[in-house]
Amino acid sequence: MKAQSMQSVLQAGRPAPDFSLNSTPDQRVALSDFLGQPVVLFFYPADWSPVCGDQVVLYNELMPVFKGHNATLLGASVDGPWCHLAFSKDRKLVYPLLSDFEPKGEVARAYGVYRQGEGISERALFVIDTEGIVRWSYVSPIGVNPGADGILSALEAMTHQETFR
Amino acid sequence: MRLSVPVDPRRDHIQGPPHAPLTLVEYGDYECPYCAMAYPVVKAVQREMGRELRFVFRHFPLTSVHPHAQAAAEAAEAAGAQGRFWEIHGMLYRHQDMLGSPPLLASRLDLDMARFMNELMNRVHAARVREDFVSGVRSGVNGTPAFFINGIRHDGSWDVETLVSALEGTPEVAALGRYR
């Protein structure tokens, strides 16, 4: 628990650290690939665990809403790319799952959401704007599916601001 | 979390007195096994609470894990368009093994089947189901079944005793108690 409180979650207003991670065994995805459009980045503890199942599937259903905001959705956990591939196929996911696998949890650490003792990431959500700045972040209790209401509110607030800029 | 879209008697499927003091809203998926388990639970809660409760059902199909859920929800709406929503709602949950063929279930309901099939094939009710889904997401629904009691998400377990005591513990019932 102490290790937890030492680490603080990357807050709104801070630049989102760039990363390049495998999305499949032979493809990599970098955050900087998406400069110019909003990114929804979520960390989750592990493929196959029941709460993750609900969460990844819920976001799948919301792809049209995310697309409506021109936003890209990226999931990340410490699982390897082959594990992601099987999980993604099983849940019919239409967005990439990234492997924060080697060095393990490096990206989660950069975002302040790595659980040292357990070797997994928090269940955390980040909404990143077109310029790569974190606009909203949230860490859910690890066993609780945070849903998507907070993400949608953050995206709406951003779209609203862009309109009136 | 609160219900983002209030219950609207002109739009929602409501069982029980439309202006009952207590409202139980469920977001559910016809292919979800837990929702099927919740079906008799809700029935029992309704029996227990009688005329003080109205029950509202909204759709929350998770289509990537439940391939029949969307079509089943649209079929429920198509039957609803002919005034038979609650009949098909019960049939879908009691016969979850037959979800692959909603028309077979609907054929027992004395519906205008040509109209029913036409609405299914033209996806007439898809937008309505989607509206329910998005309203659920905005209300913090993260899985099914999800219950709201007088507009506030019920986070505990959903056995009959827990739901009844949650309903009886609302300020609205405390106010009623004086007159009971």
C-alpha cells in the first residue's frame, strides 16, 4: 500500500508521456501517431479477469460514440501480445490492446498507475487532447468497472471547448 | 450515480402504477444469464411492494459477447409497438435458449406478425435500443443487470430481500409510512 501512495496519477494539464507498444506480435502503436486527435487511454489489470471483460466489452459498444468525437481508443495492460490477441479475439474487440510488457509496466509507471507489489496496473482512465495533454484522469477501485460516463463527459467538454475556441 | 434520463411514461416501458412513489429501473440484456436470474427476483419484489412500485426496463445489450441480444431487444420493442412488450419480455427471459429466433416466441403472442417481421427486418427499433444503451452509460451502468431505485444506482447485491429493504429505506417510503 505504501508504494501505492508514493506514486501519483498523472493529472489533467500534464503532457501525456509518449510510448510505443506492441498492439499485435508484429505491430507497434505510438501515442504520437495520434497527435491531432483526442485519445482515450485506459489501463486495466489483466486480460481475462471478469471485471476487465465487462469493461473492454462496454467500450467496444461505445466505439461509434468515441468516433463521433474523432477519438481513438487504446487499452493497455502488462499482458503479452499473444495473450492480448486471444483475449481480443474472444471478446471481438475492434480497438487495439497494447502490451506494456517489456520493460514490464514502464508506461503504467510513467502515467503513475503501476501497482508495484502486484506487478499490474491500476484500472485507470486518461483522456488526452489533440495536442497530447492529459485533460482528465481517473483511477477506479481495482475491482470496479468504472464505466464510461466520465470519459464521455471529458470528451464532450473538449469538443465544446474546441467549438468555442 | 444517478439516472441521466428520467423515467418518461410516454417513452419507457412501465409496469405498475405510472405515478407510484417508488421506481425500480433495470438496465438489462436479454442474453445475459444474470439478467435471466434477476427476472424472477424483480417479479418477487413487485409482489412484495404492490401498488407502491413501478418497474421500468431499459435495454443494455452487450452485443460483442451476446450476439443475439440486440435482435432480442429490437424484437421486444417490435412487440411493444403492438402493446405486448411485457409478454415478450417475460418470454425472452424464461426461454433464453430460444433467443436465436424471437419470431418463434412472438408467434405465440397473437401479434400482427407481418408488421412485427417487417419492423425487425428494417431495424425500425434499433435507434431506440441504442438510446437506452447510451442513457445507461451516461448513468454509470457498467454491466448488467443494473438497478436504479428512485433514480439512484443500487450498488449492492440484488436478491429480493436486499432490493425490498433498499426500496423501503428510501426517503419517499419514510414519508409514506406516516400514512400507512
